[in-house]
Amino acid sequence: MATSKDLPDVGGFIRDLRRNAKISLRQLAEQAGVSNPYLSQIERGLRKPSAEVLQQLASALRVSTPAMYLRAGLLDDKEGQGVLAAIAVDPELTMAQKQSLTQIYETFRRENARLAEATEAATTADAATTTETATTTETATAPEAPATVAAAATGPVTPEGTPTEAVLESVAVTEAGAAPAPTTAAPEHTTARRAARKAAGAAEEEQS
């Protein structure tokens, strides 16, 4: 297969394509929308066509624009463009065969690119699903932390942790002393005293 170094310049490339298509210089100039002298200078290597003119010439010659750009040095020989250029300049192929091969080659490349994108997207989705499942499983099986219930404080406390109200109450009881126990007179003693008083009063009345 011919390489980019073995291929002629873009002017010679256009001339070979035109001759293989069996069209005159004037016909190609009319179809590409350029002047006849200008096209002649391009084919002889005296003028360097612009990207727009190259696109118009590629359309008129029914070749791929990337192949034309490659021959003009506007593209690097990568991503299959060298194959398209080699097909375009192969003298043993007819124009119809070149067009068919170019279309088949580009179709295969597009299909392979779509397949690669679909495979990459599926791999990314599987990885995301696996990560999400693992995270969910870890969350579901993680032990719960024991709940700690702190006793509610009923007021300020001392440095030892004893409520201040209890300490004050204890101090007050200590200072006041123990409360005296209530005394109640026995009912028997009260009745005897009353009886003795009545007897003494009766005795005094008799003596008088």
C-alpha cells in the first residue's frame, strides 16, 4: 500500500483523479466552481488551494474530503485517512469502485466507533451499579451504635456531682438540730388528775 511519502502532491493528485474520471480541466473547473486558469495552476503545483476549494474539488471528483485534505497536508496520516487517500489514487480501480470502497471503509469505522462507545458506556454503568450495591450492603449490615441516655439534671451540682439542693437541705437540718418529737399526754394520767382535783375540792367544802 502506498504511503503519504510515496503519493504525489495535491496538484498531481487532483490531475490523476480528473484523468481517471475522464473529464476535462474545464469541466472540473465548472463543477468545482473555480476558474480554469486557477485549476490549471493548482494541478501544476503553482498555487496552493484553500480548504474550501479542496472540498469543492473533492465533491466534483467524488472522493472523500479527508482524503483530499490529507494529500494537501491539512491532516495527519492517522485515523484511516491514509487508506482513503490510497484508494483515491489507486490507478487500477475505477471511480465507482473507489467510491464503493471509501463508503464501505467509512461505514465500518463508524460502526466500530459506535460499538466502542456502547461498550464503554455499559462498562461504566456496570461499575457504578456494583459500587452502589456495595455501599448499600455496607450501610444495611453496619452495627448500630448503643444509645446512651444521660440522666436529666435537676439543678446545679457540686464538683462531686451531688445536686446542690440536696446539700443545702442537709446543711439546714444540721444547723437547726433534730426536730423535737411531738409529746402527747396519756389519756389515763389526765383523767386521774381531774379526779384528784374534784376530791380535794370536796374535802375543803366539808371542813368549812
